[in-house]
Amino acid sequence: MANIAVVLHGPNDLRVESIPVPEIKDNEVLLSMSSVGICGSDLKYWKYGKCGKFSLEKPMIMGHEGSGKVVKVGSGVKHLKIGDRVAIEPGVSCGVCRLCKTGRYNLCPRIFFCATPPDDGNLCRLYKHSAQFCFRLPDHVTDDEGAMLEPLAVAVYSCRKGKVGLGTKLLICGAGPVGILTLMVAKQNGATTVVITDIDETRLALAKSLGADFTIRVSSEKPEQLATNISEILGDHPDVTIECSGTNFGFSTGIYATLPGGCLVMVGRVPGDAEFPLNLAFTKEIDITGVFRYANCYPTALELVSKGVVDVKPLISHRFSLPDSVKAFETASSHDTKAVKVIIECGQN
């Protein structure tokens, strides 16, 4: 089978190109890729050539939210066989450093992570990956659902970091895919009241249909005023705020809104030159905690989907074939298309 990939050469320079078929090692599997989702970080690399602290330095194959079918197995792989469909956890850590051995492998300094410079991603026909980070999909779980495990793992990790549980009053800033998935996980964890904010009415309507108790469309008000509105709607301050918008506004709103002694979980990445009311956060003794991807969350994400506890399918708004990947990125980045999650189908058909 010929191999083609979606390669980013620079800002706004995305190309579909032929690439060699990779050779696998003993602990790896070769996958015929099925579904790959477009993430907000993918769009940032495409638009600006960078995301957070990572910058594009050479052409990079895109994609990190993926599922595929095993077509070749390394000699050391025992838990997978040819024909198995798998979800791909895109980060492969070293397994021997202090952070890996204490379970925080997402912080491993030598981690390989798909489509994060300088590492190539999995938006291609044929892709190799460590078998240890491939999770076999039950027959009733679709390839699209397998790809959606990646953002769902972020949501699982975010709720764990915020200790969202029975009785939690939760504010989520940002109703993108991760924000909505966080809402769904929080509800399963026992959160009694969830309010979610966004600038887009379509996404807020989707969040409402999937369990949000209250939705607030952000317009021109200041963070202090929005925080007051949130408290009035809840009848109290939120115990936990999970910031998923990646905006200065969302971070500041979280500081103003969160209950003194509560927790603010930062999922999104805000610009480094912005000013925030940090003294207020310290005075309120708000615990601000960061989220960097996830660790040990894929099994839980798969179980939530497999048992029908969390339905990720309503978030999938558009599908494209691999040769139409440029159009897929354009659709994912346009407000006019009302895209939530765009899936690229990598198979020959």
C-alpha cells in the first residue's frame, strides 16, 4: 500500500505528500490509520507555526487524535494481533526516568508526542507506534470514537486534577470539544451543577443538550462582571473552574469566580505577556493547577465510551477524506462552518 501523509511545511502551508512506509521495531506495530481528529493545537501549528512553547523547525506530519488497524506486529508484541483496531495514545515516554516511574509520564523530558515538534504525527495512511500505547477497541466502538479518546482523556485528567466529584459546582470556560467532554465527564463524576461559557451560541446549545445546567454567552462584559453573573446563576461561587478556552479572559474570569479555597484548572494555554489578577487568586487561596495532556487516562476514557457512559459522537460535526485534509483544516478553523470536531478518514475509501 502506498503511504501518503499530511505534512505542515510552515504557517498556512499544508501539503498531502507521499512518504515511505515505516519500518517497525520489536515493540511496535504498523497501523493502517482509520480516523484522525483535528485539535486546536493542530490549528495553531497550521496558522502560526507554533503552539505554546513548541515551534515548527522542520516539516512535520500532522495529527495526534487517531485510531487505526494493526497490519504488522513487532516480534516482542504479545497483546495485539493483525486485524485489531486500536486507539492510539500519542505520547510515548521513556519509561525509565523518575517522572515515568512515579506515573507522571506525560512530563517525561524524553517523551515522543505525535505532531509536536520535532515529532511527526499520525495523519497518514500507514503509521508505526509503540504497542504499549495502543488500546484495542471492542467491536462495538467505532474508529471515530477511538480517535475521540484523545480529547476525552484530557477531560478525564482535568476532572481528576480538579477533584471534581459528588456535589461539585463547576464552571467550565470554553465550550469547544474538550470543554464539552469535560462537562460530560464531570456529570458522570457526580458534579451537581455545571455552568459553561463560550462566545458561540451553537456550541453552547450543544453543551446544553449534553448536560450543562447553565450556559452563558460571553460578549463584551469584563471578567469581574461575568464572574458576578455566574455566581448569581449558581446561587454560589463554583467550587472548581476548568479553563478550556485558552484565553486571558477565561483565566481571569476563573480567578474572580472561583470560591475562596477552591481550585482553578488550566487546560488552555494563555499568552505569556498577559496580566492576570494573581494577587486576588493568592488572597482567595485558590489552588491553580496546570494540565499537560494526561497520564493514565486512556483506559478510563475507553471504558466510558465502551459502556455508553459518555457519548462522544454528537461532537463530530464534519468528516473529510485524507486527500481533502486542507479543506478539513479550513473547515475546522472557520466560525462560519459551526465545526465542533472535524474527523479525517485516512482509509483508501
